[in-house]
Amino acid sequence: MAELERLADDLLVKPWSTVHIEDSPFLLKASFSQAAYRLMLSDLSSVWWEEVDSDSLKQRAQELNKRLKAPASAFCRHLSGLLEPLLRNGGRRLLPGFTCQRAGSGLTVSLRSELAGVPFYWAFRCAEASLSMVSRHMICPLLTMMQALHRQTADLAVLLQRKDAEILDYKESGGVLSRDHLATDVFNAVEFKERFIAECIPDRKQGQGFRCDVRLFSNSLLIQVSIKDPAILTQTRVTFSPFFWSDSISDQLAPVSGRLHAHSDSLYVRYLGCFCEL
């Protein structure tokens, strides 16, 4: 039981990786111990998970590989060796030898490989994840990361305004640019955001989803900052997230944020990395 609890805690801070099983894209995260594992899969419509201890692992291995005799740790080490290098490299590739089949609310991912030169078969028999599990592994870390990104974006806008004030003071003191191409317009946060939304967010009246790559927003804002002061490039690290942030969300998330920080601070610092590889 203690081993499974450790796996649960470890899986919570594992990053999601994008993988393809046959022609289907999935988000996948997994945690392995010496003779047990816990993993989660999602196609962004459903979320599945499986937890297998040493006894269940050995029983399933004997069921699927009747002539193959080995301890549970050998089977677990083999599965870990197949999956973890792919996840460690960020995924985004086809999982060789894997197939998947849906049955009701469950998902079975089958694997054919070789163990010590002998054909080895395995099936990850995943059940639908509970709402609380989806919240802990997807919703809460995503909202926390979005809130952090919102604060970072606000800090960059303030920095731009301070740089503009510094440039204006320099000009009013008689300073002149040595090169005309270095001149910049005064940064207007409202106009910048409106232009970004107009260019990058689909027209919702046409029935398209309200979705935006916030990396473009962060990068555009960082470019504006770096034009004012190139040294900022070496001082600022922009966090990427595949979702857009609106001004009103910060206040809406205050109760959620309070509940999140009731947990270990160090855990949730690592927790923010759960979506960095998407």
C-alpha cells in the first residue's frame, strides 16, 4: 500500500507528454516502481487510468505470456524501459508496438514487444478516471499555471511602461538616439491586447472555439520588452501554456488558489511543470 501511495504522489507531479497510439493522439503520464506502476491517459475528451501492484502485474503477465517465467520486477522494468525514455523526451511520437481499443468507458492499450529475445505481450487495462482525479492531475495544475502566467504578463507590461517613462525622461533631458532605427513607439497595453485578440483568436460568431496560443502573446510581449531593453532577454524566462488568459480569471481563481496552496508549496512548484511539455 505504501508503494502505491508513493506512486500516486509521484504521478501527480509527472508532466504530461503527447504520444500517438496508432493514429490517435493522447496525453500520457506514468510512474513506475520496482514492481508496480500507475499511469494516466487522455484524448482530451476522456481520461483513463490504471494502477497495478506486484501481485496483479505477475498474474497478468502469466495470463498473457503463459510460457514466459520471470519475477514481477522484470516485467515492470521492461515496461518502464519502453515508456519512460519516450516520456522523458517529451513524447510527440508514435509508440511502437502499441495498439488501443475502447470498450464502454474503459480503454485497453495492448503492447507487443520482446523480453530477453522472447515475444512479450501486455495490456494496460485502464478505467475511466474520477472527477477528483481529473481535477488534481489536469484542472488544478492548469489553472495554477495560467494564474502564474497572468501575473508574469502583467509584470512585463509594467516593465514596458517603466521603460517608456525612462526613455521619455532621457529625451526631455536632451538625449538623442544615435541610430534612428532604435526608436520605438510608446507601449499601449490595451491596444496591444486588442490587436493580439483580433489577430489570433477566431471569431466566436462563426461558431469557432474561443482558443488561443498564449505563447504568441507572451512572446509578442517579450519582444516589446526586449526592444526597450535587450538585457531583459537574459533576465526574463517566459512560461508557455496552450491556453488564453482573460483579465477576470485572476479574481475567479482566488478561492481555487487558496485551496491549492493549502497543500505543500514545494509540491505545487513542481506541479506547475505538469503541462510544460505539451
